[in-house]
Amino acid sequence: MHEWSIIDHPTDAELDVISDGVTRFGRAQAVGGNARPVACLVRDGSEIVAGGSGRTEFNRLFINYLWVTDALREQGIGSQILGTLESEAIARGCTDALIETLSDQTAALYGRLGYQPLAIIPNFVGPFTRHILIKQLGKHSA
């Protein structure tokens, strides 16, 4: 007999079991995708002060995270990280890049960097709009 429960505060380990299970199932379905993680880190000494991460799979760069510490924002570092990830993706044979944000301001920045909206979901989380954007890479870039 299985025991069911609803909990308000799952542990990180409990959440990892679910996340890992979904990822393993998805990887089993995505035969031939050649998923490979990718990251670009910016350090000040031993401290990471900015970075981006994601994966390349099925000739697409999926950007999961792009972050710059508050003190370094609006200096072009995020754009440089994004460009570095895109360059690596091109070297891996990717033809486009996909990124998401809940920030209208960040979506506008991505637009200036060549990303085009695929979907916009108003009030996705409270007042925040979900923006899903794509950019053609390499010789396909505009």
C-alpha cells in the first residue's frame, strides 16, 4: 500500500527526487538529443559574481539562468555572458537559442540582442509576464 501526503515545506532532497525523476524520464524520451550542459562564469577572485548556464540539445541552446550580481549590473556583463554562451552553442552546432524571463525590462534587453518573442503569458505569476524568446544563431542570425 502506498502512503500519500501533502506537505507545505518539502525538503530540497524531496524536491530533487521529483526533479531528477522528470529529467531521467525526459532524457529517456529524447534519444539522439545529445544534451550537454554549458556554463559561463565570471569570477572576482574565488567568488562567482556573474554567470549563465543551460544546455545544448537538438541543435538548440536552452538558457536556464543568466545572473549578474547587483553591483555589476548595467555594465554589459550579462550581454557578454549571453554572447559567450551563444558562441559555444554555435561551436556545438546549434542554430538557435531559447531563453525565458518574467521581467518585461529583461525581455526588452533580449529583444535588443536579437531575440524574438515566441510566447508572452500575462500574469503568469501574479503581476509578472512570462516571456519566451528565441534567437537564430550563426549564419542564420539577422
